[in-house]
Amino acid sequence: MAKVKPEFRVYNSMTKQKEVFKSMVEGKVGMYICGVTAYDLSHIGHARAYVAFDVLYRFLKYLGYEVVYVRNFTDVDDKIIKRANEVGKDSTELSRSFCIEFQNDMNDLQCLVPTHQPRVTDHMEQIKEMIVQIIDNGCAYVVEGDVYFSVDKSPNYGILSGRKLEDNRAGERVAVDDRKRNPADFALWKSAKPGEPFWDSPWGPGRPGWHIECSAMSAHYLTPTFDIHGGGMDLIFPHHENEIAQSCAACSESRINYWMHNGFVTANDEKMSKSLGNFFTIREATKRYHPLALRHFLLGTHYRSPVNYSISQIEISSESVFYIYQTLHDCEVALSGFEESASESGKKIRISPAAQESINKLRDEFEAKLSDDLHTPTVLNSSLQEALRFMNTCMNTLKVTGVDFFTTV
Ligand SMILES: [Zn+2]
């Protein structure tokens, strides 16, 4: 009889607690992870987020779910336009080239390819349709070709981040735009400015604000109601808060059951950022080390905890990855001798009870720990180490005594 797998529990940023995961449709999961704004090579913080959600994607598949995984590309944005103007390139063209670089990094890190990787510039119709719905439902207004979302029309604004509208006003550092009805209102559509790419719309030429793309593209690929929405912790406010407000304003049925967020990457215990000069691209790390060393390093910390990027830690991960593959290689060599002699004598190889026990233990611990909100560090640093030690002990015994963890019958 097949062993029953443990219940999968995930930390939900909405309810601030671990919950048993239950998909809306039995056996199927829809998940949307906010992707990169493609204007430069991706950094270690990106690697962290997408490796963490790759583990989630793989584990859901391991549990038997059919998963539709959507991860977008932001290919129109202030930063992209600025960079394109600096280098004298078309912004969409510039962005597409960095999307390819990002996909190369993800391949190196052995992240599975999502089911859909939509780009904003390919979904203008869906975005405009959603803005029309929000305006029709009385939750947005047009000012001189710009469209703003009216936060006062969103009764649950702050539900994810816990922020109150008054807090936002108090913390404001930017000049108040007096065309907004409430300083916290945010742009759904920005009217075209000279030198910027634009698309026609009912409100005149322009381009979408940042937040609306994820609401429109998630609804397009997964319907307005789906299971998991994720991204970095820095996206909780304002990005995800605004997404909830927009999606609910466009469609009252909109619901996401689990919000999942990964922690920051720090360098020398300070938040990694360009301005502090402690900023590393994925490419810099993978030039020096095997990409799996970076993946191993990132998964050595629980995805919600901060992780401190340090060369010495990557060195340790690099050695660990080498040890894993060396052990597997040695095992294959040791086994091949057995396979040969077994086939010559017409016998079958049977795994010894001690080896079977070790395999079962590793699988049970893997399932238990991954089911506990994807607790990868214990699996990598303890369970897997124990199994590797067992394999090496067996191989040493084989060398010394000829007695083995495999027997023939
Ligand atoms: Zn997003």
C-alpha cells in the first residue's frame, strides 16, 4: 500500500501563519510569481526568489499536482526606458535581450521553465480591459490621460501588508501630486511623455502602471481566483497590496488563497543593493562556481529567512555539491561491477535491508521537511549528509571486505 504523504503546510503572508495547503480544484494548482523587470543582468536576490519558488513548483509536482506556473516579465517600465535611452536602443528590444539573459541564468540554476512567461507588451489588451472594468466599477478616475486607482474605494486596502492609509500619508517622502484624490492613489495608466514608448488607449496614448500587469496577466492565465501568489518580501507593499485592490475592484470574485514571500539577500550583513556597492549578479557567481553551488548555498537557508551572501559560504556549498556528485559517481562505479557479474550469472541485484532503510529514511525526512513550509536546510545539511555518509561507509566496507550493501539473488 502506498504510504500517505504528510500534509503540506505553507506560511501564508495573508494570515501570518502556517496553513495546510488545499488546492481550489482537486489535483490542480495555479501559481503566479512576480518576475523580473528586465533592464540588466539579474542579481543574487533574483536567484534566491526563483530558486525558492522552483522548489515549491517541483514539490507540488512531486505531491502529484498538475501545476500551472506563471512568471511574468516586466518589459515596459521607467528603469527600462531610462537604460534604453542611455544606450540608444529601443526599450522593448533592450528588455527582450535581458529576458533571454535571465532565462539563461535560470537554466544554469536548474530552475524548471514555468508554464507561461508572459510579457507586458504582449498583453496590452488584457491590461486595458481590466482598467476599463475598474473605472466602470467606480474605483478609478482619469486625469489628463492618466488613470489612477482610488484607494478610498477599496475597503480592504492594507489587508496584506497591515498598513493603514494614514501611515502611508505620514511616511510620504515624495511631493504630493494634487491631481490625485488621495495621495496613496496609484497609476493604472500613465500618459505618454516624449521619448517614451506608448500604446493607444481609451484615455489617450500611454503605458500601464507597474501593478496592473500582474493582476491582468494572472487573471488571463489563471482566472481571477487561484491558489498561490508569490514574490520577494519587498513586494508585499505596495505591489501586492495594490494588486489585491485592483483585482477585487475589477472582479468581486477575485481571490488568492496563499500569499508566499521569500526573504532578502544581504551581503556582509547589509541589504544587497546597487547604491551600497555590495551588489552581485548571478553571472558573477556562476563564473567562479558551478551554478549548483549557488543553488545549494541559497537552499541552505529557509526561504523566508534572510540569507547573507558570502564567498566563504559559497565555497562550502561548492565542496558539498562536489561531495554529493563524487559519492554518486563512486556508487555508480561500484555498482557497475555488480551489474556485470549479476548479468553474467543470470541473477538479479537486490538492495540490502540496511540500504533500503537508509533510502526510506531520506525519503521520509525529505517529505516531512519539505511539507513543513519547504524546509530545505534540514534536508540538505542533515538528512542528505547522513545518506551520503552511509553510502561512503558501504563503499569503504566493500573495498576492505568485499561485503556490500547490495546482494545478488
Ligand atoms: Zn507582480
